[in-house]
Amino acid sequence: MRNLRRTSQGVFLLGFIFLFLQTESKGADDLGYPVKLFLDFDPLILISSFLSSHSVQKAFYLSLIVIIMTVLLGRVFCGWICPLGTLNNIMSSISKKSRRHVSLKWSKSKYYILIFFIISSLFSLQITGIMDPVSLLIRSFSLSIYPLFNYATRAMFDTIYNTGPSSLVDVSESVYSGLKQTVLSFKQPYFYQSVFTGLIFISILGLNFYERRFWCRNLCPLGALLGLLSRYAILTRSVSEGCNECGACAEVCQGHASPDVKNEWKKAECMYCWNCDDICPNNAVILGVGKNSSSYSTGSNTNAGINLGRRGLVTSIMSGVVIVPLIRSTPFLNAGASAPDLIRPPGALPEKEFLKRCIKCGECMKVCITNGLQPTLMEAGLEGIWSPVLVPRLGYCEYRCTLCGQVCPTGAIQTLSIEKKIDVKIGLAMIDKGRCLPYAHATPCIVCEEVCPTSKKAVWLQKAAVKNRRGDEIIVQQPRVDLKLCIGCGICEAKCPVKNRPAIYVTSTGESRSLDNRLLLNQ
């Protein structure tokens, strides 16, 4: 059973990586198998999304399968399926040194975290995705691990190409060509906070050297939810009279299940890894449906270890309540007070509703073909941390691309047809005449008008006679922005030849999703 469990873990981890790699444009405005499929099976995202936004995407009903499976079979998702759990398991097996035995009180922490997230979601604050294991893994891969992998791989092959012998170069170029068609991105992605998110992810994996599966045992809110659902699972553990209490099962237990203590086995903490069954020298451990009372004595106390205590329970509940006004007592949600460069992707819901649904998984940033979508830090307040924002200097919003809406698992970014998308305004371009070449430097330039993608150019040109330093009169074409036609895609800012701070820039003013953030009353 242990080998079967390892095979299952490997299959699901490879499936996750495959779907992650497929979450990228292949040249057409369509994605076959986005990695959000794993989020669709996530019951914690289902519950928190329903409580915060009072709506659920149809795909999330797939998470009912995991709920039913857990109620019947226990936390098999944690032990057999969860990709982050598998990575933690791999890291735990790397070091064979004895680890500290962390106090069992630590295992209660994940329940406090779960209660905190559920209560905050009940008051419409959606921050569960920050610690949900599937969302956290996708975000870590998208913003840090995958860009690092791309950079290191390209650097290695570039070094071989520039310094290696011709025979080695020929082989490396063939391998490199295959990698570009399979696992490498079309171009090198760069993200703000890449180091920050990467350090968080590495720290989670590093905790396994302190205690086996530390995250899964003590911090994972999804594991806590599945633990509560599994308390009365029909798949249970029995111990025969042949048990000599050698303690071998406790050494290999992946959870805080206390399998070596009579009548103290914690079903809610057991990940059903089957390690205790496989290692028992007397074959005294049986995991199966039901029990045979004449042959086996059950060592099960399903209530063991879930007694949170009144003080801890009240503290976690009150923290979930207090965090809502504490986070929202900022000006970021007020019209006109938010950061002017907080440009959300097309299809994004109005800001308040958007924040109720966005789980900060990073899929929209991973799939953005220009690398323009970046994670926020404080631009949208603490509530909006790691949510997507368009940074035109890094990449514009492609006129005929709707991929970000296709991969959004919660509907925070709606799926739009091309016909609808090209009419959606996400901002408005402004011209800085003090930096614009035709205005400030008597130098011809029409780049912004040339690249403007709207059918009738939102950037138009007006001829003007200006004089250079020698007093010679020059005819230049000075750009203007049509406030009604501009959709704020940002390509003019991205392509502006004035570097560092472009002479034309985009702000969120005029966005279609807000009736308040408008420049013109009749817009």
C-alpha cells in the first residue's frame, strides 16, 4: 500500500506539473487544460468563496467529490493526492536524521488558522488563498520557481553555445529546441516579489528538516478542514493483540496521529499513508473498512487532539472578525483614492467584488503572454496583496487575448469573448508633454499612434509647427488621446521610446468596471 500511495502521489504531482506547463498560450486564444483544475477540487476554496462572495463557479462543485471521499475514507487527499503534500513528503525523506518531536499542541494551529479564514470569509474578506496549499503552490511556481527554472536553463544553454565545442553545441541546441517546445516559456518571465514568494515557498519546504511534513501537520488550513470532515470516516485503523508497543509506527507516521499510544489514535490527523501498516514487525496494524471486534481491538479515539480549548477558539474567531475592519479601514477601496496605477485586467469585477473573489493563485499572471500582469504588494491594500495588476512598462494587455479570464478559478476575472473584450476599458492613456518628443524636444515621433490597436485610433496626431534650438521651423505630429476610444491597454506606454518614465502612460481612470472612477460624466 505504501508503494501504491507513492505511485499515486507521483502521478498527481506530474499531472499538476503538466497542467501548470499547459497553462500558457500556444499561439491561439484558447487553453485546453489549465492548472485551475486542481483548484476546482479544493473544498476550502469552495467554502471561502461562497461565504465571501455568495457565489460559486460551477466547476467548484467538483470539490464535493473530495468532500465525499474524505467523509468516507479520511484524509486520503493529503496523503495520496495533494501536490504540495507530496513535495513536503519528498523533502522529509531526503534527510534521514532524527528530527525534533514538535509538541502536539502545534497541530492545533491549523484549526485556528482554518477558523480565522472561515470567519473572515463570512464577513466577505477573501484571504484564504494566501495559505490554501493548492493556491500557494500555483502562486509559488508561477511567480518564482518557474521563472527561476527558465532563467537557469536558458543561462546554461547560452553558456554552452558561447563557450562549448561545436559538437557539444550541436547536441545542446537540439535539446534546447525540445525544451522550448515542451517545458520552457515562450520568453523569460519576470515578476515583482519573485524572491519574496520564492523564499516563503523554500521556507515551507525547509521546515520538513525540522519536523516531518511540518506544514501539513501544523499549518495547512485545507488539511484542518479535511481532518474535521474525516473524523467519522468508515476507513479506520485497528490494532491486534499482537502489538508489542515497539513504537516503530510513530517513527514513520506522517501526521500527528499518535499511532503508538493505545486508545489515542487521532483519525483527524491520520493521512492514511499506510506507513504504520507496512512497518509493523508483527503485522498488528490493519487499515480497513470497519473492524472485527473478536480479532482486533481498535485503538481509535476520534476526538483526541481536536479539543481546541475555549480560549484558543474564541481568539481565532475574534481575530477573524477584527481583521476585516482593520484591513478595510484604509482609503484603497474608496473611489479616486486607490493607487492610480492599479490597473486590473479586462473582465475584472468591480474592485470590492473582485477582492471578495480573487484568491491570489497567480494563474492569470502565469498565462499573460506579455508578462504585463504582476502581483500587487500594497497597491490595493493588504486585502489585495498578490492580486493581479497590469504594469504597462513591463507588458501591455494584448488586444485580442482573453486568457486571464479563462484561467481565473473564481470568476474574479470574467471570461470574455474577443468581441466584448476589445470594448472593455481598463484605464486611460495620458500624455506627459514635458517628456513627449514632439512637444518638448521638437523631435518627430509617432510611435504611440502607430501601435494603438483600436480600429479607429484612440491616439491621433495633430500637425504643429515648432522651432528647434537653431530657430528652424519643423513640422511635427503631436499626439492626442481620444478619451472615448482609449481602452487603456498600455501598448503605447510599453512601446514609447522615452525610457524609464514614458511620455505616455496609463492610469485606471475611465475603467469600465467602475461608475465612480471616470473622467467624463457621459463616459
